[in-house]
Amino acid sequence: MAVAGDFGKAVSIDFLDLQLEWRQALEAMRRNPDARRLEQLRGEAQEFSRRELANLESRLDAQGDYEGAAEGVRRLMFIEKFLLELRSAGESRHADEASPAR
């Protein structure tokens, strides 16, 4: 079952809403850095990832739901990419704080 290039598959509206919410929050932080909000977003994404991993395990081992598992993998791929973007935003914020004022 292909997953890596399987981007044309339908994703739940709830997950699309969550993606949009997280992306908008990230863009807002890029415009106006907020360390507390960055950590809050990171925590939300990490918690969602933990729940998604547990769901994936259940879908594969207990239910044999390979289509559902593929959707879970796509969700996890998004979350991993989003966490990398959050890390990058945090590093940019730290670099801006460390650079000398001119």
C-alpha cells in the first residue's frame, strides 16, 4: 500500500481545520514572535502525534484497518513536517534575539 506519494486521498475535515489553524498560528508567530505560543503549539502537535501513533498501532494490530492506518501515516507525516517548521521558527527567533542591535 503506497503512502509516500498518496497525497490525493481525502482527509477528514476536522484534520484539515486543525492544519489550517496550526498554519495560521505559525504564520502569526513568524510575524510577531511569541515563545509561549510556540511552546503551546509544539505541545499540541506532540500530543496529537502521540494519540495518532496509538491510533495507528490499534488500526494495524487490533483492527487490520490498513486504509485507516495509511490515513494515520499521512497525518503523522504532516505533523512531523509541522514540528520541523516549529523548530525552525524557534531557531529563527533565538537567532534574532542573539544578533547584536545595530
